[in-house]
Amino acid sequence: MVEAGLRPKTVRDAKLAPVRAILQWGVQKLLLAENVAEKVTIDVRAKQGEKKRSFTDEEDRLILRAALKERDPVRRWVPWIGA
């Protein structure tokens, strides 16, 4: 699934979790001896380059300078409040 383009977190939370839950139900109802999906793991750490980055100092200056030129109060002050 990861090779097909799904993010590891999606695979873990949206694909494996329901399977684990169903198999755990089978274990609790004594229909299965064990939940084999409990042993399936996937590393969900972000790869280098996929992490969100903050603005550089130059990008900050550029945004705030542009905000100062705005006449609309929202466009003028929201970047400053966010900064």
C-alpha cells in the first residue's frame, strides 16, 4: 500500500486498524486463537524532506512587508498576528 502511494499513517490508521479490530473481536468471541494483525507494524515517521518547515527570515520579511501595503484590515493584520 505504501508503494502504491498511500502514506504510512493512512495505512496504519485507516487500513490496518479496522482489520486489527475485526480480528480482535474474533479472538474475544473465541473464534480465533490469536490476533495475527497485532504483529503487523509500519513506521510512520516522516521522511526527510516531507516535514513541514517554517518560513525563513527572508520569507517572513517579504510577507510582512507585503502586509503593510494592504488596505484591507484582514490582509494587513492577520499575517502580523500570525507572526
